[in-house]
Amino acid sequence: MVVLGIDPGSLNTGYGVIRHDSQGFSVQVCGVIKLHSGKSHPDRIGQIYQELEQVIVDFKPERVALETAFLSRNVQSALKLGQVRGAVIALAMNSRLSLREYAPREVKSAITGRGAASKDQVAFMVARMLGLAEPPKPYDVTDALGIALCDLLRGDSREPSSPAGKRRKGGASWSQFVNASPGMVIR
């Protein structure tokens, strides 16, 4: 199984491709798409789409794991992040890849055993789990690798979003969703 993990951001978008096979986990590629703040937001979104599309072409992941949005007091930042996430979702669907989303607390819990772990703790455990001498820098990269690891560790226990052209049938109630996804609920 090969998973592309993405930590979306309007200025820095981290990504990491992890392969999991009988030999364990291995990093295929990881990095950060650094965007110039002087570029227009549509240009930045286009750059993210194009660079991640090339990662998909080069490394052929079977699915994409994406961090969900967090609540922000800055409405403009939240809107920009939502637009970046939308571009990533469109890319996954256009590439016919299934997409799974994980809340930051769920990723931290899967990697460190604690949903309130610090970025240093996540980076340390990601490096350890992947057999890396040093955690990759910046945190956007270790976060993306953590998201991919979280997806691989969760296995098929989570229902993926359908790729383009396929629709899921049925609809669970909000209470079923809340019970099944406690890490995605803000209290």
C-alpha cells in the first residue's frame, strides 16, 4: 500500500509518500511546497495542485490522506485553507484516488498515543517509526508523513471518500458520526 499524506497550508503545504509492505514502512518522497506570499492566492493553489499532481504521477499512491481543517479565529486564513483543501480533494478525485481525512488530534493519537502531543513529539515518533536518523524539517513535512502513517495504521477500518464517478449510498446520522469519529468533534 502506498499513501500520499498532505498537510495543507496556503503558504507551506507538506507532503509525504509512504509505502507499507512486508518489509515495513518506507518513505518514497517527502517535502514541502513553499509558496511565495507575493503570489496571488489562485496562483498558489495552482502551484500546489501541479506539484502534488507530479508527486502522484511519479510515485503512484493508492490513496490520499489529508488533515482536516482546524478552527481558526482568522476567517480569511480559514477560507484560504479551505480552498487549498478543496484543490487537494479535487486532485484526488481527478486522479481517481480514494481520500481519507484525519483530524489533527487523531493523527497525534495514532502516532504518539496522545491526542495533545506536541509537534516535537510527533516529529520524533514519525522519524522513529520510519527509521530515519533525524526528523525531516520543517514540521509541515513530519505532519504530512504522520498523516500518511495514521492512514496506514488505521488500515481499512475507516470508510474512504469515493473516487470520482462513484457514489456512496446510505447516510449515517450525526450521532453515529460523532460516536465513530470522536477525534473530529470539537467540544
